[in-house]
Amino acid sequence: MRLLLAGCEYAGTTTVAHAIDDWMSENMGTRVSLIHEHWKIPHTSGHPDNTTSEEQEWLLAATPKYKEMHQRHSLYYHTQVSTYTIHNGGNGMVVGGHIDDAVYAPLYFGYGEKGHQFDRELVMHQV
């Protein structure tokens, strides 16, 4: 199973992801061991995000080119079937993922605009 949860900022997608995980634990005796939610710059690492405030400031100050490369690498890595198969028997939960990146990249981070290299509308459909 692959589950993708998407919603606007502060809509509660993370809360819903953890509630689903808790429900699975209580009712099915299992958890989704990896909830992938690291698509919103500067929160782009770990399970959970373990970047320091200094690292987050560095990423926010990075060029749009570097932010784009960083996010594209993470998107492509996390859409590989082997990632889910190896870590969770084919199961995975993604909060936001390529949808968050397609919305927030051009809106806040200066990359992925329509018609530019790595247009996030095109990348979103490729992913």
C-alpha cells in the first residue's frame, strides 16, 4: 500500500498521517514504519526531521538552483519502489511529496515555474 496525503499548509496532513499510523497500530497490530514527510523547505530530512536550526537557515539561504536539486533528488529517491519494499514490505506513507513541491517551489522558493527547466508541473506528473 502507498498512501499519499496532501493538503495546504497547516491543514493537518501530518496529524492525519500519525492518526492513521496510530489507528493501524491499535486495530491491525502494525505501523507504517516510515512516514515520509520532508518536502517543505527547510524541513527536508529524516524520520523525523533532525536538522538543526543552523542547517535549516543554511537551506533557506541556498540558491533556488540548489533547493531545486535537493528536492528533486529526494522526490526521485522516494518514488522508487525499492525504497518502500526494502524498508516497509511495500507499504509507505508520504505526506505532501511531489504535490507539495509543485505548489511551494514556485510560490516560495524561486524554482519550478511553468516553462522553466524542471517545471514542477511536469516533474509532478513524471513522479
